[in-house]
Amino acid sequence: MRPLDGITVISLEQAVAAPFASRQLADLGARVIKIERPGVGDFARDYDQSVKGQSAYFVWLNRSKESLTLDVKHPRAKEILARLMERADVFIQNLAPGAAGRLGLGAEALLARHPRLVVCDISGYGDAGPYVHKKAYDLLVQSESGVVSVTGTPETPCKVGVSLTDIGTGLYAYAAILGALYQRERTGKGARIEVTMFEAMVEWMMHPLYYAHFSGKPPQRNGPDHATIVPYGKFCAGDGNTVMLGLQNEREWTIFCDKVLGQPELARDARFDNNTKRNAARAEIVALIEKVFSTMTAEQVVARLDAAGIANARMNTPEEVWNHAQLKARNRWREVDSPAGMIPAPLPPVTFDGFEARMGPVPAIGEHTGKLLVELGYVPAEISALKDSGAI
């Protein structure tokens, strides 16, 4: 038995944030019914065709779900949605602000009819304020929230290379839904949850915000290097490969100087004997380290760092991560079915005793429409009529 077995989630979702939240619920056993546009589906299906002709985004975000195609603006959609909500524990939507309300799916109206329902509204900036109608995509919110300003090199600000805003928002929505379900067990009442992409990123930006506001200067962009801790970042070995390493305290600096650089006296050098001084002398510190590393291969550098207990990592490519020895050793890969056949997928990063996360198929567009409508009480003739009218 999984924690969310018996929980039904209706998700009027698209793109990344809401699908990521609902997929976490499906991993834990919830039945997730994904509402998609007839004929075209979630537009994330067409982001690319890299996974056996399917979108990498869609394959990643939508396993273990059931796909119901429905034109939510069709006159017959309201009754179908009403029947779905009668069976739902959770409703998730990330439509444009105000769109759910116009469809009769606003939280206030839903909770009046279904007081045990958990309603999760995901948006860019929330339902109030001057940005309420502003479009919000991952890159744009990374920029608006300041993430781009602290990412990249001194010359070039950069977005984070994954959908950071969407992922963070989806995780907050997932956690909040679990909290609301737990609260419902105690009170018998559902709740409305609002999660915004902008506020999710402001939370994640609080270290640079605090640092900049109270110090009077923003953290400097330093590429892969830490903005305020030295040494902490990218270093080149003699074979041209890169090693990442990081120190957290003065004890580690002393060990690093002795066991890795072979220069124990450096730890006592008054120019470098605390992190504030090392940060001011960043270029000199990097030159000292890379002079030593230039005599070794990256593998030799890693071996010396490991022997000294200094944190380090390789700068892996996606394919190197795909084949990573740690994932293989921990047996983290499974296979999920899809319209194009079996696809490898990693288990979710949270492991429970007693059960394994569900790793169900990725649905085809509308794959479950007929079955779901039968469950809702529609007979074959009605389903055919709905299809002919363009409702499904």
C-alpha cells in the first residue's frame, strides 16, 4: 500500500509546474486524471521529439497518469467536470489567472460544493497585485526574481540550465497538498492552496537578497565558483579536465593546504587565514591551487581530495550522469511504458521502507477518456455524441 492509494487528483494542467506536482502525487499512489485539449493535448507534448519521438519534458512529468481529453469551454464540459469533482480529493490547475473562475472552477465555488476538496492554484504571480495578469515562463521568472542576476560569469548573466522555477513551484505545491490532506484528516475540511512561481523563487533567493540588502552590494557572478567562499568551485587539472571542490571552514582549509597542496605553511599565511581574506585574494588562491593541480590528472586530483576528506565532484555531462556508477550501484533505474515503448526512468529521490514509488505508463493523448466517462455514468451513445460535438 502506498500513502496516497485511494486519493483522486483532477489536474487541469500544462507545461511543467503543475504536472511536476501531480506526478509526485502519482508516485505515492494517487490516481491522477490529467485533463488535456482534444487532439493536441498538453502543449508540453510538442516541446521536442527526442525520446522515441516523444517530448522529454512530457515523458519526465506525466508517467502514472490517466489522460482525459476535454474542451473545457464546450457547453457539455461543465457537467463532465462536475461529475469529476464529485469524486476528487484534490484539484490542481495552472491556467491563466482568472480562467478557472470563468469555467466555474474557482476555489470558492468548488469548496462551497465540495468542502473536503483540496484546491491548488498555481500561477506566475498570484491573484492580486500589479503583476496578476503578467505571463510567467520559467526563464522570465528566473529573471524577475533575481536568479539570473546571480548566475553566470562576471560578463554574462545566465539562466539556470534546468526549469528551476517550475520545479521549485511544483515541489511547493506537492508539499502543500500533502499538508492540506493531512489537515483534512484532522478537521474534515479541505482548503485552497495558492502557489506562485515568483514567490517560490524569492524564497530560494533569500541568501542573496539578505546578503545584498544588508551588505549594500550584490553577490558577484563567478560562473561555477561560489560567490563568497574560497576555494569553492572549478579548478583545472594538468590533463585539461575539470575538478570541482569546496571547503566549508578553516579546519578544512588547514587540511587542504597540508594534504592536498603539500604546503601546510599556507594555512598560517596571514594573507589567507580566513575566508574573508581568501575571497579578497580569489585570483591568487586559484593560481596557487591550479599550479599544484597542473602536475596531476583530474583522477589524481580527485584521489588526493578523497584521501584528505575534501568535498569534490566531477563536472559530468548529461550522458555521464545517465551512466553514473552511483545510480547503478543503488539500482535506481526502472522502465516505464509509453506510446512509443519502454523508457528508462529513475526512481524518485525519496525512498520509503515498505513500498516502491509507482512507475506507471506515460499516457497517450486521451487514452483513458472513454473509460473515465463510463465511470462517470456516460453510456457509449453519449460518449460518441460528445466526441462528435468536439467536447472530448
